[in-house]
Amino acid sequence: MGLRSEDIRKLWMMLPIFYFSGIAESLNYTAFMALFNQRFGVQYLPYIYIVEAAIMPLEGWLLAKLANRMPKAKMMTTLYLIMIGLLVLNGAVLLGFKLGGVDFRYYYPILFLSSNFVVRQLTLLLWSTAFDLCPTQQAKRLMPVFIASTTTGGITAGLIAHQIGKLLGTEAVYALAPVLMVFGFIFFRKALARYLAPLTLKEDLRLKNQNGPGNAEGEDQLPAGYYAKQMLRSPFLLCAIALMTLMPAVYFMIEYQYFTATEARFPQEGDLTSFYGLITAIQFTFCLLLQTVSTRLMNWLGASNMLLAITILFFGGFWLTALFINQSIGLAMVSGSYAVFYILLYYIAEPCYQLFFKMMPISKRDGYRYFAQGVAASGGILIGSLLSLLHSFGLIQLSPLAWLGVGLAAILVIVAWYGRHLYIRELVKSVQSLRADLSDIAESFIGGIRSSKALSAMLDYLKHPNDYVRELALEVIGKAKDSAFLPHLIGMIGEESSRIRIAVLRAMNLQSATIQDLVQVASFLEDEDPEVRAESVKLISRATHLRSQSHFFIRVKLLDNHPKVVHEGVKALYALESEESYQACDEAIIKMLDNGGEWAVYGCHTVADLKLSSYSAWVLTLLDDHRPAVKVAAAACLGKLCQVEAIPVLLSMVPLADQELRKAILQALVDMGDKALPALSGSVNHANPFIWNAAVTALAELLDENEIRTQLVDRCVSRMLASTHERALPAALLQLGMDGLAELANQRCAELHNALVGGAWAVMAKFVDERVVATLREATKDESEEVRDNALEVLAEGLGDRKLASALLELLKQGTSRSETAVTEPLVLLQEAAAWSDDWLKEIAVYARSSLERDEMREERKFLTMLDKVIFLKQVSLFADLSVDELGLIAGIATEEVHEDLTYLLRRGQSNSAMYLIIEGNVELSNETGVGETGTIGVLGPKQALGETTALDGSPSSITAQAIFDEVRVLVLQGESLSRLVRLYPEIGIGLLHASSARVRLLENMLLKMA
């Protein structure tokens, strides 16, 4: 089933909830329906449903208010206990009636309303709990298992009711429901405490500190009538609401038919309850069988066709019921129809409804959903109940009522049929706001039916003026994998937009293409855009029935001038098994690896994708390349090649690596799989926290939960609690009067501490839940002391693994504060620090000792050392929030320059490809006025930047920058390197934006003064 260890762990916790609650819900429903129908009268069922429809809005409002005033976990626990209390109270009353030999007829409407509240809210509570406790992808994996558990509970309940109803009576069946709910509550409470409570720490604090019900709520809400007006204007939404309303209306009519027919057939209450139990068991058995094929049906039919199929089944079921209602098999027909309708409505149609609202803007999606569901729920109940009242009033017989249901089901089929044609129109209408996932939504609606008119209608949008609409249409057509669309797509070869040309290629299917078709597609191989050429190579390689012709076209692209095209060409020739070209492929790979830069990056991708281990030694040498992108590609390649010999080299690179390279190294270690375990296990006790972090995080990914507990936890705990003397270094430097170095050393100690904490969290995530760990990790660093304390309290309770949680708690309590204890021998500590495992702390200690030995060294040194640059960069606001490693990376690519007085660093109108950081001196910024005069914008001094606005794209400078008063010393960052830094560290980009904004304000002020 594709389940993971964390899935199985969560299943053990949650399956009993769904199983016991499924039994309790079905027992409750079976019993109270039997009691109401027998003791109050099935003819009054429509009245009760009408009352219930009137109560539901108030019920929703009260629950919403309760949810806004209570923490989520407490709210869910309270609601569960309320439902148990209602069942216990009703069970006690029923048993009291039975034992006392008394009865009160008008109590049964109350029993119906309160018990149906439990049925309705318990279902919602269970599914909301599942979605809240499971991340999206995990929810997709576990939902079928949860449904199977609930369904199995329904089967169990049916069998229990079938037996106990005969032996002990309906009251005993009802009284058993709260007992089963108590068993479910034990696991429910544990699941909330373990998974949900840590996720809501901040929200719980907000609710606790909320002064009043209206202090911050509702300010940004739309007017009450907004959604009603929007839905009245949208045929699509009106159709959706009609479908969501009519389907339950038809269901409630068949339910009335079922209860009326069974009540007439089984006058004895015990026999009626027993029959209800039998139908429930059959019903959920059908549901369990349906779940085994429902996913494949959904993928094949799509939601739109699935809903149409359900309406057709509703029509067929009611037609059979109406046809045979007065015959001997009438009860079987109506019971079978009721059982099928129930499963189709609540387990198949309800999830399909959610796709209606996926096309709405995300900020308004819930508003549309809740409004539509509220209208549809009340409307469906009212329509079904009012029509059923015709029989209750004695106006028509049961058979004509059934034919009335057939007519309503026929209208339902027409609505579903018409709705299918509105879906694609709505998709295109929504294309601008929901571009990211529209193709997936379209696929979900359309499904895999090749003859779908909706799919054919997508061809009309291939000439739409909006590129986004055309791209969406091409994506949907491409997912159909239908070669019948090839002629239409070939006709789009001359499209101006390269993005559309790429989408055209991705939509094509060449499995039945002719040689003439292939020749036309091959024209893309000469496209001016290398992305189009690369996509064309991939497409042609899939034309395996024209292998020799495909080989001919692709072989030429090994000589292309762009590495991505060559990369795809080599892969394509290997996919076509063109052995005669393998020699040429080898030459192309050697060329890529040898050329370096972007060519080497694609060379590594090629070697990795084709698993060409013969190049592993060459790829290993690329780890020493000065270009970061090449290092990243080489590390990823070695991981896919499972070159465990490279693990020591990869681990040694971690301490000085940037974010992208560290991520690539970690993924490479994971990709090596079990082969990497011996080498990684040897680094679990490594002295360097960053190397330790990488090894532990990789092992946590590779080992299963039991192996982590037995092999990793104890070693992690001992490493985390080992004495760390590094914290004494900042205090020693402060005593020696080196405040700047002390600040840098303190930051580095904090980073080492965070590396240890990060490794512990990575292991903890394998015992609990990744979302819980992520939330707790953020909470431990929250600004609110109460949130931090609550997060630490969760750890104190032994979250996941008690030993690991205790060690992590101790590590977090140590914090990142400086050591307040005076160091007795600071010079001795500096000497010891020169042999520590961390390179930066060693560098700081050596630098401090050399400064003490020669105080005049700073004045004599003409150029800054690496550590000088790091200390300087730390004081520049653009880089103040970066780690010591990241500052070191910038220092490594920054070059120091000295410019004489009156030298121009920038000239207006001339291109610039560098950013300057002023170390010493002053730079005047000036610009020309409208009358040809030069005006001063401002003067920049030390620790300020210039040229940052043009360095990223090499555009002409809009200002002139000139050294004044004396020489100027600057650090220079080239634009290419700066662009990569902005991509890796967005905070630098934000800093550049602030600096540019300040420069614009200076210019505006100058213009105002000159005006």
C-alpha cells in the first residue's frame, strides 16, 4: 500500500478510533431509527427532518462559536465527550423505560434529534481529526485505510445489532454505542495529545489572551450576502449547488421508502432492529469492496463522470424500487437501493463535491464551500422531507411516491450531465488565479476517458489569445496521452512563445506517428530556444516504433552548443539502445565534464541519470571545483551512483558548505542507501557538530524506527550531552578586550549548538510526526515565553523517545547565551582552541593570539585576511543575519580593492557588474539634472554599499560614484556571485531592496531641493 514507518505508527494510534467509532455510530443509527419508527411512527419522519433542517444552522453557529473560544484539541475532546454524554443519557433513559415497564412516546423525537446529531458530528469529527493530524501526502496514503477501518466497524455493528436486537432488544443495542465510543476516546485523546496539541501552541495562546469575542474577528470578512450573490451569477456554482441539494433529497426519499417498507414488514421491534443490522452489515461490506476500486474508478472516470454515474445509479435504483415496490421482491429492491445510495452519497459523492471549490480563489474557497454546503444540506433535507410528507398526509401511496422519486432522480441526471459541460469553462475562467494546480484539477474532473466531449472541447482553447489558457489546454491534452490530437499539435509548430512550444511538445504522443509526422516534429530540433530543443529530443526518443529515424535526428544533437540539449541527446540515445552511438555519447560526456561550468553540471546529471559508474572518479574530482553549482551537481551524482568511497570527502565539506551544497550532500548520503550505513555510523560521535548533524540526519532517513531506537538514540544522547568547552571562548575574548571577535565566536557557538539541536530534531521526527516536530521546533524559538515554555513542557513529557526528548530538553535549556563565568586562563584557552574541531573557532583563536603577540599587525597589514573580511561583513547591515559559514562564503568570493582619490567606481550610463562595500573612505553619489548640471545625491561611508541595483543584471548605472577626500578601500562582489547569494539567502535580497529604496529616497529629496 506504499505505507511508511511513520504511517504505520500513526495507524496503530488512530485505527482503533475509526473502528470503535464506526461501530458506535452504526449501532446508534440502527437503534434510534428502529425505536423512532416503531414507537413514534415512520410517517412522522419527514417532520423530524424538517425540524432538523431548521436546527442545523443554529447548531453550526454554536459549534463555530465554541471553536473560536476554545483551543482546538480541547474543543475536539469536549465535542467527543458531549456526544458520549448524549448517548449515555439516552441509553440510561431507554434502559429505565425497559426495566420500569414504562414508555413516553414524545421522548423519541428528542432521541432522534440528539442521536442524529451524534451521527452527523462524529463523522465530521473523525475526518477533520484525520486531516488535521496527517500532512496532505500522508492523508492521501492513510485515508483508504481509515475508511476501511470505519467500514469494518460498520460491518461489525451490523452483525452485533442483528444478534443483540433479537436477544436483548433495541435498547441494549443503543446502550452499547457509548461503551464503544469510550474505547475510541482513549485512543482519540492520546492522538490529540501526541499529534495535535503541539501543532496548536500559538493558536491556543491567542485564544487564551483574547479579551473579547469581537476584538479582532470579522474585520476583514466579506458582507453576508456576498457568496449568495456570486453564486446566483455563476451557472457553474448554481449547478454544483443543485447537484449537492438534489442528491441528498433523492437519498432521503429512498430512506423514507426503506423505513416505511421495513416497518410494515417487521411489526416486532426486535425483528426490525435485527433486519436493520443485517442491512447495515451488507451495506458496509459493499462499501469495503467498493473502496478497493474507487481510486481507479475516479482516475478513469474523473469526478464529473463519477458524479454522473452516481446519478444514473440513483435513477436506476429508484426505478427498480418503483417498479417492484408492491411485489414480493419489493423489500429487497428498496433495501438494496437504500444501502447503495448511502454508500455512494457519503463515501464517493461527498469527496467529489470538494473539487467544485478547488477552482475558487483560495482566500474565498472556504466561504463558498461552507455557504454551498449549508444551503445544500438544508435544501436536500427539506425537499426530500416535503415530498415524503405527501405519503405521510395520505395524499399518495408509496408506489406513486417512488415514481416521484424516479422523476427527481431524472432531474438529477440532467443536472449532472449539464454540469459536466460547465466544468471546463470554469477551469478556463479561473486560469489566471489558479495556474499552479489547474491541470491536476482538470484531470480530476475529466478522468481518463478518451472519448470525453470535455476533453475534445479543450481543442477549442488551443487558439485562445491567453497563453495561460492554451498552456492549460495543452497540459490536459498531454495527460490524456491520445495520439489522435497529434495533427492539431503539429499545426502549432510556428507558435511565437517558447513556453507554448514546450507545452506543445509535452502534449504530443508519437506512439503511432508516421515518418512525415516525425520529420515535422524534428523541426523543433533547430529551435532558437535550447529548452525547446531539449524537449524535442526527449519527445523524439519516445518514438520507439521509428527507432532508426529517431536515432538519426537525435545523433546530430550531440554536437549542439547548449549542454542541456547534449544531456538530453545522450540520454535519448541510451533509451533507444543505439549501441552504435555509445562511443559518440562517451565523447559528449567527456566534453561536458571537461568543459566545466554549466557543461560540467549537465555532465554530472547525465552520468547520474544513466548510472555510468565508470565516470565516478572524474566526478569526484569536481568536488574541488571553485564553482558552487558544479560541486552541488557532483555531490548529487555521487549519491545516485552510490559511491560510498566519497562519503568521507562529502562529510568533510559539510562545515564550510552553503545551504544548497549541504542539502545536496545530505540527499546524496540518503541516496546511497544501506551501503552508506557503515561510514555514517562511524561519524555519529564526530566532534564537529555539523558533520555529526549530517551523519545523524542521513541515518534517521535510512534506518527504520526500531533500528533508530537500538542503534542511534543512545549514541545521539551521549554526543548531545558531552561537555562543550567552546562556550568559554567568547568569555575569554571579552576578558582580553576583543569584543568583535567575542561576538563572532559567540555566534559560532550558537551555530554549533543549533547543529546539535537540529540533528536531535531530525531523529525525533522519526518517532512522532514531521509537522509536530517542525511546530515544536519553531515554538522553542518563539518570542512568547509562554509558547516556549509550553513547547519545552511537551518535550518534558517524553515526546517520541523519552531519553532523546530529555537530552534535547537539556540541550535547549542550555540555550545560546554566552558563558558568564570568568575564564581564569584566557590565553591558555586560546592555545587549546587552536586544536578544536571547528575551523572557524580555531581561526578565531589563532587570530586572537597573533593580534596579542603583535598589536601593530593590524596597522601593518595592507589587505584584509579572511577573518578580517568576515568580521567586517558581520557589521554590514545586508549580511548581519547570516551565519559565520555563510559570511565565510561571501568573504571567499569578495576581493579587496583600493581606489585613489577622485577615482570613478561607477559612471552614469555605463554597465556595471559589481557591488562595492566600503571598508574605509567616502564615495560621492551624483547625477545630472535636467539642465545638464551635476547634483550630489549623497555621500556614502564605511559599511555602506553601492552598485547593488545594477550588479545583478549588468545594466547601465543610473548614477555616478566617485572616491572623494582620500583613497577608498572596498570589497567587491561580482554580479554572478551576488545573484546566487540572493537566491540562496533571500534576506540579502531584502537588504538590497531596502538599500535601493533608501537610494531612491535620496534621489527624490535631491530633486525636490533642486526644484
